[in-house]
Amino acid sequence: MKVLGIESSCDETAVAIYASAGGLLAHKVHSQTALHAPWGGVVPELASRDHVRKLPQLTRELLAETGLTGADLDGVAYTAGPGLAGALLVGVGFGRSLAYAWGLPAVAVHHLEGHLLAPLLEADPPSFPYLALLVSGGHTLLIDVAALGCYQVLGESLDDAAGEAFDKTAKLLGLPYPGGAELARLALTGRDGVFKFPRPMLDRPGLDFSFSGLKTAAVVALRNCDGSEQTRADLAQGFEAAIVDTLVAKTLRALSQTGRRTLVIAGGVGANRRLRDQLRLKAAERGVKVHYPRAEFCTDNAAMIALAGHARLVAGETSDLSIEARARWSVADLVPPAKS
């Protein structure tokens, strides 16, 4: 089975083809970073219009690269949520229309399920069950993954996601958009311990997160410092350390509670080097194996959507002809395919 995957939930336009034989055949991603940079954040209307322009072009290029046509495909998978409503509708409408025109089954995919399954694209994929730390600009979640469609949310951010806190603090530091990766780069030259930020919610039981207060602490600290390049780097280092320490501590707590021996790190912030290094070290001490997708599959992409859609189509799941996008959609609402 060969499945075309389509991703347009936010500010990346992406297409990919995943096959039962051969795995990921090809994928393409168009980033809208340059489009949104002048505004310091994603502008939904601009994002939607750019998806309209880029999706047909990327799909033609993908088919040409693989030497395939619609007649060679066996299904279409598209991101139906969560995300920006207008951006999602572009991908849903495009994907559902292609499937109808080509006479193929289609399946609506949950964006976060794509992230949870993204490590399965690698040469050494994890096996079910596992614990997943999913950290991105919009989500910070600890999820127990028992099988395809069997997800239990153990903890989540009660306010800002970790990636959102990174981006907002980077903007305060005058770093270019998108700021999370820029803050991590600046932190490399920062001195340890100059700024000591709180580790929110570690003094109470549970697995939920809260990063809005940490962001406020960064605002106060920046207001009371000299603003030199070294001071900005010191602040970035302290801020990154606080978020990473919090994520690591809660993840280790979740591993203890679930008894899982496999950990998956997914989402855009999952590419953070400090986070990966600390979790790899701490997990190894507990005999836990860590898996994460390569950097290009941490951020939004269609490879993970094609993979997730392929798994559900193989199990017999299909979506009807309706064009429906869900801006809000809890991953806990997903269920396994009927035949899995």
C-alpha cells in the first residue's frame, strides 16, 4: 500500500509518500518562516493562502520525483487537526478532493498522532508500549502510548507550552523568529548559574506543567540586567536549563509511575540538544531506551502523517466525504482502528 500524506496544520506545507514496501519513499516540506518573520509570529490568513499556493506544486514535484501517479497510490492521509482552522481546511480540502478524483480511500489524521509515531520512520523504531514526551510550540504532553490509537494523557501544560515559552522569551531577547532554536544557540555561550529561574510545579505531585510564570520571571530578570550580549546569553542559558530540568524531572516521574522501559521524545522542542542529552543520560541510568525522530521529522512534516495514515488505512479505517477540520482535538479522544 502506498499512501500520500498531506500536512498543513500551521506554517509548514508538506507532502510525503509512505509505502508498505520501502517505507518513506519521498517527502517535501515548504517552510513559511520567511513569510511570517516580519510579524514575529504566524499570521493565520497568510499561512492559509500560502498553503493554497504551495500544495499543488509540492504534490506535482513529489509525484515526479517518485515516478508515481494517482493510479499508483492506494490512499490519501491528511492532517485534520488540531491546528489553525483555515490552514487545516486547505489541506483537508485538497487531500479529500485528490482522493475523490483518484477513486482512493482517504483518512483524517490527528497531527499529534503523527508526532507520536514519527520515531517509527527511523531504522531502529520503538515498539509499543512506550512513554512519549511530546514538546512543541503548541503542546507539552506526557502520553502513555499502549498501541496505535491507545493514548492516555498523563500530564500537560496548564498554560504556555514549552516551545511557546521559548519563542516568547527569545522575542524578549531580541532574537529573530522563530526564536526557540535561536535561544538555544545563544544559550551555548551563557554561563551556568548566573540566572537561577524556578522549576515550576516540581514541588507538587502530578505530571502537569506550567511555563507562564517562568516566562514572567524572564521578563523581570531582563528588566533588571544590563542587556549586554553576555548577560543575554547567561539569561538564555538559565531559561533553557529551567525548562529542560522541568521536562526531564516530570518525564522521569512518569517513567516511574508507568514502569515503561521505552521513551519517545517528539515535537519541535524534542530537537533541543540539552533536552536530548539529559534525557538520554538519565534514562540510561534507569535502563530505559530513548527514541526520537531525526531533526527534520521533529518539526511539522508530512512523512509522519503518511505513516500514521498508512497504519490506519491498512487496519481498514477510512473517512467519509465530508470536509471537516478540528482546530481543537484532544489526542485522548482517538481510538484504535476497528481491525487493529
